[in-house]
Amino acid sequence: MKKVLSLLSLLVLMPSSPMLLAGPAESSPALIDQAEAARKEAAALGYEWRDTAKLIASAREALQNGNREESDKLASRALVQGREAVVQAKFMEKNWKMMIPAN
Amino acid sequence: MIKNRILRRLIPAALMVSAVAVSRPAQAVNYQALVDADTKAFQSYFIKEFPEVKLADYANGVYALNEDSRRQWQEMEEFPPYELDIEAGKALFNKPFANGKSLASCFPDGGAVRGKYPYFDEKRKEVVTLEMAINECRVANGEQPWPGNKGDLAKVSAYMAYISRGQKVDVKVGSKAAYDAYLKGKAFFYGKRGQLNMSCSGCHMEYVGRNLRAEVVSPALGHTTHFPVFRSKWGEIGTLHRRYAGCNENIGAKPFPAQSEEYRNLEFFQTAMSNGLQYNGPASRK
């Protein structure tokens, strides 16, 4: 059961999950705002990932330097990370007991 | 009319039932028994995995499992790299604050109190760690808290651990609030987190004794007995929370600050799992 749940948690977190991908039509500032909101939600749940804030900072810097394409790329990655972290937090909140190794 | 008659009979009966329910004393939950059962299961896991290792030896961390590493470590312990830190910690422990008092004024038994931490403070409703108590003593005496999870804070903690060697790990969980903190620590320990979707237990229970690159993965049982440690990788002494933060970094999770509620609860849970072992810090590690 634990292995099934571990696998499930991994599948849920796969970056290719369509529900986690950012909308392509978003403009950079909006994308950055969405990424920041997702990061904050993950942080509030105690599950923020290591690099999300760095990616958002880099996206902002790229936007300031006029590099829109690079900014979008970084913000999209940050958004995916933020959303995956939220999914991870909610999944673990319900299922952490199933992760206890069998004795 | 009939309805009223039925109601007149039912109401006193209902009142009697509710009175009995109210007057019956609530069944007290024995939280310590719940924790003791967890500790027994936790320790049994390692006993079954490594039947040749004595329970008390888990206080030596990974060196309980690997003979080659143990020999190297024992040689290193002949001239321990943390020796100067203990001396510095002793001096800092006795150094007077501006008000004439010192850390020694805050702690009984000359500071040999490692075995009393971490504990759950029932008034404050939170876990108090040794490092937290050291800094709170400084603040209460008009000094600035020491920053971070290394340096002077780790040195004083190392000195206090050193003079407490041999004290028994005996974490008490005696209330619902304490048990809630314990459960938060337990959920942290078993929950997978970060970009690598890994947990404390994933490495330090399920992969214990196997190699992660060149290193053998250490058992979670006994982790908290020997901190603070002088790590060769750090080149200096550091606290348990510094190690927690390093682990979180490694799995791609944002670390929590030292002495955060999350890490204090984790320390509370993890130390309870080592109940019955002996404190033997500070120690040296790779």
C-alpha cells in the first residue's frame, strides 16, 4: 500500500501533469504573480520548495532587463514548482501515516 | 394531546440520559502510552533490520553499522576535533553578562541538563530545545540572542552536552498539546517533501546502511543523542537544526529557520523515538 501511495505521489508530482502547467497566454507580470501566489500557498502549508523563490526573483530580473521570453520561462517553472508543492502538501497531509515503514 | 403526553414522558428521560452522560468522567487519554508504543515500534524496526547491533550502540549513529567507518571514527575521537569548542563553550557558559549574571545563572546542575531537553512547556504550549533555552537566557539578561545554528550557540550547547554525557533520553508527552506537537513532528518525519519527494524516514529508516554516493546512510534512531557535531564537511561544530536544514536543502525543500516550530517539533518526535538511549554528544561526523 505504501509503495502504491509513494508511486501515486510521484505521479501526481510529475511536471508533465497538464493541470500544473501554466497557461501559455499569460503575460509575464501576471505569470510571476501567479507563481508568487502558488509559492506563498505552498509556504503556508510548510511545503515550499528550495528553488521557487529564486526562480521568481530571476524571472523578475529578466523582465526588468527586457528579456520577456526568459522571464516567462523562469516564471512558468516557478509556477509549476509552486503548484506541485501545494499538491504534495495536500497529499501528504492526508497520507503521511501510510508512509510509515512496516515493522 | 397524545403528542404532548409522549413529549412529557420523553423529556425527563432525555434529561436523565444527558445528566448521566455529563456526570460520567471523561476517559483520560494516556498520551505517553501512545508515544511509548510508537517508540517501541520504531526501535523494533531497527532491531529487526540490524539484529547484530545493540540498541545502546545506535547512539553512535552510522558507526554502529559500519565497522570500517567506526574504526576511522574511533581514531578521530582520540583527538576529537570538537575539543576546543567544548573549552570555548565552557568559557562562554561562565562569562558574565553586562548585568553580572551568566548562562550558569539560568541552568541548574552547572549546566549538565542535556537530558531535560527537548521538553514541552505546558504554559507556553510549545517545545523548548536546549539551544532555544540558551538564547532565551541571554535575552532575559539583556543580551542579544546568538544568531544561527553554529558558532557560540553550538559551542555552549556542545559544552552542556559534554558535561551531560550518560544522561538518559527520556522525552515526556503528558498532554494533548504536547501530543499535538509530537504528531506534527511525526508528520514532518514521515511526509515526503521537496523536489525529490523524499522524507526523513525514506533515507534514515528505509535506506539505512546503504550507500548514498560514498557515504553510508545513518539510522534515525540515535540521531539526536550526539548533537551538536563537528562535521568534517562543515569544518566546524553545528547544531541538529543545521543538519535538518542541510537535509531539506539536499532534497530540494526550502529549509526552515533554526529553532522554528517545525524543527523543534521534529526534534521532539525524533528524540522521543530514542527514549532509553544515552546522550553522548558532542560528536564528530564526516
